[in-house]
Amino acid sequence: MSNEDLRLAKARAQAGQMRTITDVLMPILLAAIVLPLIGDVYLTATDPAPWAAGLSAPVAVLIKLIGYTPALVGAVAVAMLRTVFAEYAEGNFLSAKASAAFQRSGIWALAAFLLKIFAAPFAVSLLGGAAFNWRFDPLDIALMAFATSVLMIGGVLEAAATALKAENDQIV
């Protein structure tokens, strides 16, 4: 095997490992989000906290659901990367399917960022919860960098695949 073939085989193997890791970690990620959500919704509906004393139970539950929405959207962004890993494991490094999955993942991650920073706090304040307080922590910067990087990588791969196809079409 040539050095190039070895590198290709190694890249395919790593992509397969990442797909397996994603398959194992996604249920854990969802459980880490959904189980506390269920507990919070139950406690909010049955034994409201002091912050929810002036609100009706459905509004308090809705505020809890809104608070968990960015995490759920972020989990969807991570799950969309599975398609990328599956394509790469098959050796389709410049496939339209992989680049589209990269872009979708980036869009969902960017949506999670915007929900966490702007939409969720604003919606909670409109429902009578805590007043809108724009908090920006280092994790938000990391989420924004992840989202934009994944979105950009998807666009670059799509452009590369298009250019390669055009080049091959000229040869034929």
C-alpha cells in the first residue's frame, strides 16, 4: 500500500470510530438533557418554585421548556454530524451529502446559540419570568465558533466537490 492509501484508510477508520462514538454518546447526551427536563417540568407543575409563584402552572412549565430548547437544538446539531462520519467512513470525503450535513449541523448549532443568547431569555421575560438579562459566557463563544466553523467547513467541502466534479466533467 502506498502512503496515500494508508492515510486514506486511516481517515476512513477514524471516521468510522467517530460514527460509533456518536452512536454511543447521543443517547447519553439526550438523557442528560431530557431527564432533568422531565424532573423540572414535574416539579414546576406539582410544587412550583418561588420564581413561579405568581405564574400559572402551564406558563411556568412553558418557561422551563423554553430554557431547555437551546440544549435540545444543540443536540440535534451534534446528531447531524453522524451523516458526515458515515459518508467519510465509506470514503466519500467530498460528497454532497456530507457537505450538506455539515452545513445543516452548523445552522442548527448557530440556532442553538441564538436561542440561548437572545430568543429564550426574551421569551421567558415576555411570559412573566425573569427579566431579560443578556448573559454571554465563554461557552457561548465556543458554541458560536463551533457553529460558524462547521457551517464554513460544509460550504468549503461543497465548493470543493463542485469544482472537482466540473474538472472531471471537462476531462470526460
